[in-house]
Amino acid sequence: MVSNGLLNIDFGETPSSDEHRKVGAELLNNNRVTRESLMETLREDRGVDSPTEIIADLRSNGLIRVDEDTDRVQLEPDKIIVKAVKSGQPIRYLHKKDKFVSDAAARVDETDYGYATDFEIPYTDRTTLQSPHFNRDAYWATTTETRLLLSQVYKGDLKADERRQIEHEFKRNAVPNFLSTGPAMEIGIDIGDLNTLLLLGSPPNTNAYLQRIGRAGRSAGKSLVTTISKRNPIDFYYHKKTRGTDQLRRETDSARSAQRARPSVVSHLGDHGLYRCQLPHSVDERGCN
């Protein structure tokens, strides 16, 4: 939103020292970065000699937050002021670079933005193609409603009536919008118009794979399945070894006639990227065979 000139952001409290401003500038460009990567960038690219002490100082002042579970550093959201661009609340615009610069970036960046112009056109005036400043994000912001997506956990140790209620609501009602489940959803469950599945890790065998992907596409006759590789022997076998994917392809081909629906596209997200393959093709480290 800032890069499109729809919103402007600023620090509630301006970083006091040059080193603090360098950390702020780096996090504006790459927020929620790992602490190790941030310290390396501060040393090599921004000339900060003691990044560990600077990060600790900013953290104690409440300007940044460190997630101890993921060891990622981010700006403290409560210290950031967000303003909609409008008359009286401009954002800097660099005409030659066709670039917007937030107040926060101008405070911590070493660049002189004295040549920038003030851009004050609100997003509500940038929603039509007739506007010289039309922006697609502005259009979507004014023509779509924010929707809260709700999730539900479906597992085998739930009471039978609770499982049936979740199945009914997911099939018939607007909520929950998506289910998080495992083997409990493999056999005998018909969700109707469900057409998209996300598998976190490959199932242990072909039968389990077919059972899980068979939950989708029962009405439309086709579905989209994305499998995210995990770092374990099963995923390594199927996603890294051509022999494993060839076996999965053969077994899928032999069993597909027994399926009411099979995916028209299967996506595999592994260490080498996202591969989208038209079945019955297989996937290996080179992509689709």
C-alpha cells in the first residue's frame, strides 16, 4: 500500500542514533528477517560494528520485537503510525523514479528527498480507469469487503457428533472456511464442492495419498492439490528420487479408475520450488517429467 501511494507510515518514536536509524531502514526494507541475516547485513552493507548491542538496545526501548521461537526481528507494530494518503496527509513522490517514499523511510534513509513532491490524492479518487492515477489496489479496496477466514481442526479423537457437525458446517455453511486435518479425513468423507487441498508432507504410502486427495473434486470432477515437502525420509524419497516418483505415478495410474475424482493438477512445493504437473506425470528434483 505504501509503494502504491495509498498509505503512508511513520515512526511513533524516531530512532535516536545513526546506528538505530540504519536498523530501522533495513527493517523497513525487509521486516521479520532472521537475526543472523540482519546482523550480517548491518555489518557488511551498512557499516554497523556492533549490531548485537544495537538490536538489544532497540529491543529494550520497545522499537523492535524479536520472536524467540523463530529468531526473527521486526519493527514493533505499536510504534508504527499508519495514515491514509489524502489532502493534508501527503506522501513523498519521486517523479523521476516513479516511487513513493514513506515518512518513516525518509527519517532513517541517508538520501536527501528535498526534490520530492507531495502526493495527496486519496485512494478513493484512484479507483476508475478514467483517473490518471488509477491503481488496482485502490479499486479492490473500495469494491471488495474484508472477509474474516475461520478455521477448524478435524481429528479422530473428536466426539462423533462433533465430527458430524463440523462435516455438515464445512459442507453446507459459509464457515469454517478451511479445515486442518489428517488421516481422520481420509476415508468415507464427502465434502461436496471442495476442490482445493494443501498437504503438509507426503502421505506414507500411495493408498493414503489417494484417500486424501480423493476428498476434493467429488462434485466438479477435478481438483488442485499442493504438497509441501517436509524434511523427512518419505518426502525425500518421493520428491528427490526419480524412482520414488515413478512408483507413485504408476500406482496412481493403476488406482485412478477407482477414484470418483482425481486432481487435474498436482503441485509439489519442495526445496527447489513449486512444480505443477498434469497427472499422470511425476515430479523429481528437475521438475515435471
